[in-house]
Amino acid sequence: MNTDAGSVRVNIFNQTYSLRAASGDGEHVQRVARLVDERMRAVAHGLAVHDVAKVAVLTALNLADELEGLRNFYEAELREVLERARAEEAKAAEPEPEPFVRPEPVEEPAAPAEELAAPAQPEEKSWFEAIFDSDAPPARTGDERLSSQITSRLRRLRQPSPGNSITEGEEQ
């Protein structure tokens, strides 16, 4: 496995390939090629017939299965982190409750009979109603939410990175 002008020669399942990484990282190409070679040999070990195409497809399926498992694991982990962050955000946004002070009983003088018969007039709101019947502050926009920021980062991560793409190199 040598490198010539950005191109890396690798041996995968007894076949030699000249490859190059878009990032120019020849060591990365060699590590990936070594992984594919090891996996293909392990798959071939379990088969009676060593059809290269069949071995390659089964190896690709095994690698894709591992990738899917890792993606599911990290998405579940990320969901937990987001739920905790949302809970912390919600907790931080809640107003601190005022300490309860028991009001002193006040004796009110008896109302004259005329006042008892008069229609009730609207009362002023209590402190409780003033706090809890008020309009809640507007929700933060999607751009400000931690979950939106993480979702946009995940979308960028799912797009293939041109820095790690491996293509067939030119023979020299």
C-alpha cells in the first residue's frame, strides 16, 4: 500500500485498487480499505463459494447494518439530551413562586341591608388571578431553541462530506 501523487494503492480481497480521498488523507483510505478487506474475508470464511460479488454485497449489508445501529443509538441519546435541555429550559422559564403568607383575619363591619340587595359590582383581581390569568410570554422562535439548533446540525452531519469521499484514482 503506497501513495503516489495523492493516490493510494490498496489490496482488498486479493484485488488491487488505486484510490484517492478528496481530503488527501491517504492514511484514512488505507484504514477504510483494511476494514473492508477484513470484513470481506470474515464473510467469505462463512461461505462455501467465494463469489466476489456475493461476498462484497454481504459485507456491504453487514456494514450498513452496523451503521444503522449506531445511528439509532446516537439518535436515541440525542433525544434524551434534547428532552433534558427542554425540561431545563421550561424550568428556568417558570417564575419563582412567591412564599405563601397567611393573611391576618380582618373583621369587616356588617353591611347595611341596602348594600346586600344591590347588584354585585365587578371585584378587583386578586394577586393570584393577576399572575395566573395574565397572558403567557410568547414562545421563543424556532431559531432560538436548542432543539432547532441541534436538528440543523444533525441535518448537516447526515449529508455526505466531500472530505471523506473515496473515488477511484488514476494509475500512474
